[in-house]
Amino acid sequence: MDERECAADGEIHSADYSVSGTGVVRNSASGILRVVAYPVLLLSVVGVAAFALRLRWDPAWVGPLFLIGVIAYLALLERLIPYDRDWHPGKDEWRWYGIYFLLTMAGSGLAQLLVALAVGLISPEEPARHLWVEIPGALLTGSLVSYAVHRLGHRNALLWRLHGVHHVPEKVNVANNGVNHVLDIVLAQSLVQLALALVGFSRPAVLVAGLFVAAQGYFVHANIDVRIGPLNHLLAGPEQHRLHHSTDLSEAGHYGSDLSCWDHLFGSFTWRPGREPTAVGLHDPASFPETGEILAALLHPWRRRPAPRPGPE
């Protein structure tokens, strides 16, 4: 029985456990880390948001710096409390993932530029309503649009040729969260930001919601042995998102990467305690270029589709 099978019953086990004093201490430290890892991440969102609002930090650099900190924190946890050691990126994968990450950041920047050009600076500088009313509203609105775009990316054949690039890796970890087709990022983030701008949420509210979404997006992809229990019914977690990447489409679901309320509402919530995917990746691996074939992946949406084979008469 491996480490994941042992942990599926809800108890905390560790492959590092031994009867020696050093082994017991290591096991205890790992157990504590599994419990505090997510609360620490949420507290960092609250702390950075509070300082950013109070000191009027520029969102243009607060967001990217916070994201770098989140990635570093979760990458460290992947080494200390891994869910599956075989999911650690190899040397070649680090190189591929780095290129994809830069493309993803470029896509995100382009999305912001397009929204600014489309609607101008229509988001008010200061909240029209109380900020603590605006923040939940911005989070719910952005989350709903993100859920809809994500689900459509799995249901629409053309959009799947963009979004499917993200599902090619047969691992789920912090590094390959950035494996995306750049146009998939532009489309998804443009629609979310456009919705927030058109509704009229203030920039401080969008900043706070954005910090939470960024942290959640990398948290759900983290290859860490953390279980959030009943919180799964409110917030998305790694347990859910591994199912989303499952090769078994009947258990995939979970299109929300920040809140899980929309998955409950629209019938795509499949998680239950102890449920884990047998394998992650594409249901049909031959339908997309491999992760290392970056140029081929970017050109994939325009590749000629093979002619359908004639069926039996």
C-alpha cells in the first residue's frame, strides 16, 4: 500500500515514518505542516490584501510579487509533503513549464490590455459600496464567469482545442499550472475582467479578489498531501482538482478552481472523502501534442482534423 492509499481513509500517514526518534519527529512535523499549510496561504492573502489597501500599493506589482511568493511557498511544500513523488517535474519538464509560464503571463497581460482598451478605465478608484460588500460580490461574479468559461472549454470542440493543452501533462503540480495555450488564457481572463469592470466593482475589490483567485489557482494544482475536509464544499482544493484532471471523465467535473459552490449548483461536484483519480491527463492522449512540443501545441487549434473513418454499413 503506497502513501496515497494509506491516506485515503482519512488518517495521516507518512512514507517517512519510522520507529526511530528522528522518524517520529519527522512524521509529526509533516502532520502539522499538512494541517497548517492551507490556513497559512489564506492568511497570506488576507495580510497582503490588508497592507495593499491600507498603504495603497500599486496592483501592477502587488499581484505579480504575491504570485511569485505563492509559487515558491507551494513548491517548497511539494518537496516537504508531496502527494505523489512521481509527480515532481523532471529537468526537461522544468524547462517546458518555464516557457509555458512566460506565455501564460504574457496572455494575462494581453487580457488586461484588451479589457482596458475595450471599456476604458471604467472601474471606479474607490468603492461605491462598502468594500467588504464589494469583495464577496467581485469574488462570486468572477468565479461564476470563470466557471462558465472553463466548463465551456471542455464542452465546445473548438475551445477544447485550446484548453486541452492544459490537460496534456500526466501529473498535476504547481509548475504545470502554467501549461496553457496563450489564447485560452487571453479568452478566459478577458471575459472575467470584462465582467468585473462592467458590473462596476472598484479596483480595490478586484485586487483583493484577484489575490485570492491567484493563490487558489496554484493551490489546487499543488502536488501536496493536504486535505481540507468539509471545506471542500465551499472552497476548491487539490483533492477536487486532481479529479478534474482525471482520465475518467465520469469523475472529472470540478470546473471551479476557487469556489466550489458553482460545481454544487450545476451538478459538476464529484468529490467525496477518499476519492482519488487512478490516472490524470487526457482521456485520449494522441489527440494533442506532447507537452514538450510547445510550438505544435500552440498551432494545434488550426491543425487539420483527420477525416472521420467510415462506420460499418
